[in-house]
Amino acid sequence: MASISLQNISKVYPGGAKAVSDINLDIADGEFIVLVGPSGCGKSTLLRMVAGLETISAGSASIGDRKVNNVEPADRDIAMVFQNYALYPHMSVYNNLAYGLKNQKTPRAEIDKRIQAAAKMLEIEQYLERKPRALSGGQRQRVAMGRAIVREPKAFLFDEPLSNLDAKLRVSMRGEIKHLQKRLGTTSLYVTHDQLEAMTLADRLVVLNAGRIEQIGTPLEVYHTPASTFVANFIGSPAMNLVSGEINGNRLAVGYNVLQPGGSLPADGPVTVGIRAEDLQPYEQAGMTLKARLDYIEELGATRLAHCLIGEQKIIAALSPEIPLAEEVTFSVDPDKLHFYDANTGKRINRSATPPDRPCRGLTSA
């Protein structure tokens, strides 16, 4: 096993198109890192540069103590699990697992030992003589992971390995991957566009946007303190509510609502306010109040999503299905659960607990 270090990594294609810009990332030995972001954000390109399948335009990549910019993929001591499984259709499962080891001139007894151990771990012993076409999607994915495991690499690289599976199987397979990685303790770099998958698997998330890192942190850090409106909008289901507000002294105007959150507020002027759907609760609870007009309801069984409007601005509240809702809804808002972002840059504005020493210029509730 080994750490992975990426220093000032960039990728520029012929013609000047920049896919990845100045990425700095250190992955500890045994850590599970998930690269997450929308299509085209550069996450797969970054993974492929670590694997050696894409050249590095600038910067350096190291696996363990060795710089690998000019090292061939086969010599980097990594194993990659692809979206499409990449199994040889004419070979049995056993021979698919053995193929890479045979190319490395591994002794036959050692090959068999590793295959039997991986097959038992992945519960595919009974499929070793079958061809891939006789397997289900989940079984093929287990074979693809087994092929990576038998190589005993320094690092696993996963390129959206679950995207071809149905929703139910994805849930079970991501649990298996997490359990397997913890058991083996192998450094892992995993790419997905599915934020739920990312939150479930990662020790740390790396959120990418347009080829740059927006935020690095544990899943809970990224969820509870998004570094930008992009992260707030991408991580979480439903996404964080982002509405336009106006700061004036110690007061915050959100549409026709005027709130007094206390503590330190950003400087006077426009601001983007973030509120998680689960942090909007019925008025019986203590806190500030936020009035809205009910637009429609999504019933999800254990939860209902109330889609509301503050003027023309949309917000969503995640509520218990037993809560009755009228056309006009009043929510309680914990001031500590408000997030503030620069209205121009979208970057997070952190608050201190000390109230500002400045006057309020007389905003009143409408």
C-alpha cells in the first residue's frame, strides 16, 4: 500500500482546452478518497492521470515515494476498476482473474491461492468456471473487483464502477466496496457523479467544479459547511435552499421576511442565504420565523417535501408526513443553521459568535 500525492496537476488538451487546473491533493496510506462532481468537471481525467492513461501537462504525481509522471500504467502498481467491467468475454471467471498475474509471471500456485482467497471474499467461488455472459451485472462487477484484488496493488482506482447497475444493486454494492476497502486497507481513489454514493463511501470528499477543487473534507464537513454555493447545491438531497437576502445592520431580509439571527453577520448589502431542507421546521419549535406560501407537496413515505415560495424564490422543507400544512406556512429557523455566501463569488462567509458593533438602519417586517 502507499500514499498518493498530486502537486499542481493540470491537464491541457491540444487546442488549449483545460480539463484540470492546478490540483493539489494528498491521499494518506489506506485512505478512501472520492472525487465527486458533475459530468465534465475533470474527475475522470484526474483519475486517468494517476493511472497513467492520460499524460500530465503540468505538475507531478507520486505513488508512495516514487514520482510516476513518466512511468507506464502497468508499472505503477495500481489496479483499476472500470464502469464497463472490461472483462474478457471468451475467458472463464477464473482466467479473467488470473490474466494479469500470468502476465506478471506469478507462479501458478500463488495465482490459484490469490484467486481462491478473492473469490471467497467476494462470494463468487461457484462462478469461477462461468463466462462473463452467464453472470448478472452485480456478479460481473464482483469479478472486476476480484481482478483488482488478486494483484495486491498499492492503490485501487475506481472509475464510476456502479453506474451500470440498477438502483437497488448499487446500494448493496457500494456497501460491499466500503467493507472490502476497510478490510484490505488499500489506498483508494474513487470517481462518481452520484453525491449519495460519494457521501456513503468516502473518508474524505473532493468536490470538483470545472477542473478545480471546490472543497475537500469529510462527508459531514462538506454537508454541514459547504465552502461555496456550488457545493451547497451539489451535495445533499434535496439540495440546500439558496435564496437572495439583504443585510442591514443586525437584520437579514429574505423576501418579505426580516430576521435577526444574532451573532456576527456579513457586511451590509446583498448576500446569498443557505438553509438545509431539514432545518426548516414547523413554527411550534423555538427560533426565528420564516413565512412562505405552499406551492406543492412531494410525498416520499417517511418524509414529505414541502415546496414553497417566498415571493418568487423557491425553498423546500423536509417534514414529517403527519404535519398538516396550510396555504400559508410559517417555519421556525435556528439562526445557527443559516449559511451565508458572497452574492457575487458564491464563496462561504464564516460567522463569528460576536455581534457586530453597528447600528440597524430600520428594516421592518412587511
